[in-house]
Amino acid sequence: MKLPRLSPEWTPYVLLSPFVGLFLVFGLFPLLFSLYLAFQSWEPTSGLAAMEFVGFGNFTFSLQDEWFWKSLKNTAWLALASGVPQHLVAIPLAVFIHTSFKRLRNGMVGAYFLPYITSTVAIAIMFSSLFSTDFGLINLGLKSLFGMENVDWLGRPENIKPALAMIVFWRYVGFNVVLYLAALQTIPKDLYEAATMDGAGRLQQFFYITLPSLKPMIYFGVTLSVIGGLQLFEEPFILTGGRGGSDQSGMTTAIYLYRMAFDFNDFGAASAMAWLLFLLVAMLTWATNRAFAPRGPSA
């Protein structure tokens, strides 16, 4: 039996249809449904018929909720404390690998990139042992080197955020190294050769050639750090048992809206918080774009 031949005009649509169908079901529908829920009061145990339109009531509640603002402060602190050092370390480290390693460059990059592709659960278990109060290697090292007493990293409010920031920094610094190393390989060697002939040292070449050439990639990396930092969820959720730790010091906004939905069964308020977080991410992304925009008169 001869199968009917597909028309070339319809071939692209047929090939794209699986992706489009999955995107509509698992991407677009949840997005639109969460926007609809943001204006409803609904507990899922009561069924869809129990939805009640409340207008902007969920947004008003979220903006007046002190725990929502505390989660935003925790998120901003973690985003800055883990995000800024990532780039301050990744850029010179990428330059060092680019200039000092030839044959072993791929191995070095793979070693730094490994934490990024490692399971978050495995990372959380490892750092739970490292940050253990009585038997952790971090406390052992601090005691051996500086004579410090054991620090309760994950039990005291003032220690939770620094511990989480170190974990996030350790996991994502390698990703930024890969980004900057890829950008360094696109800089023409002629620029460095000309600068060397003009008497410029390595430090001058770094500030006047390398950094300006890396600006587009820095913008890309910082944008990813802003988006990822404000959506931080996995590391603090696992390490604090999903409760944010002592005095909620490790509770990010993503964790709080998760708890609002699945612990407190208020999907309307959780959806409103999610959209407020989206607006904050969008505004900071726009501000990042403005900060890295070219200066001077337009062409």
C-alpha cells in the first residue's frame, strides 16, 4: 500500500507540530492560567467552581505582606552576594586560562564547568556535610587555620545567607568562565600585538582591549545572573528543608510563592507574587540593558 505523500508546503508545520503542541500545553497554558489565577481567590481542594474573582486583591495582599518583602530582601541579598563575585572572579580566571593553558585548556574548563551540570540534590547533600556544625570540613579548616569556634552555618539566621551565597557562587562561576573564555577567543590577536609594540603592558591591555571587547558577553552574563538570582529556588529550598531556615533568613521569593501555593493553598496570591516577581525581573533586565547601552551620540 502506497502511503500518501506529504505536500512540501505542509512539511514544516507537521515537523514543528510536536514542539508547538508541547509548548501550548506545558508552556503557554500554565502562563496564561497563572495570570488568570492572579485575579481569583481559589483553593484547589475546593474545585474549579469555587474560584472567586477578587480583582487586584491578591496583588494588594502581596504588596502588604511583610513576608513577601522579606523574601524579596533575602533574594536581592543572595543575588548580589553570589552574582557580583561570579563575574569578578570569572573574568580574570578566564583570561588566565586563555593565556596560560594551551593543551590542558579544555580539561581546565571542564573542571570549572562541572558544578554547573551536577545535580542540585547532590550539591546540597555535599554542602550539608561541609557546613555541618560539629563535623564539617569548613569548620575544621577555620578552627585549624584561625582557631575559630564551630559556626552553625545552617542553623543561625546570620549565617544562612552567606552559606547559600557561597554555594551559588561555587556552582555558577564555572558557567561564566566558559562564557568569557568563548568571548576571549574571538578577540583578534592583532590588537594585542599592536599594543605590545606600542609599549602597553598586560594590565593596560586588559583594561583597554580585553574588557571593552568582553562588554557584550559581560552584558549577557550579568543579565543571566540577574534573572537567575531573582528566581533562586533549588539550593535554598533543599538546604533549608523548604522552610527558609531559621527566622526565614534563607527564604527567597520563589520559595515563598511556592509555599503560598502548596503549603497555604492560596494559588491566587502565589500567582500574583509570581507576576510581581516577573515585573521586577523585567525592570532589572531593562536597567541592565540601559547600563550596558553604548554611550555617546547616536548615528
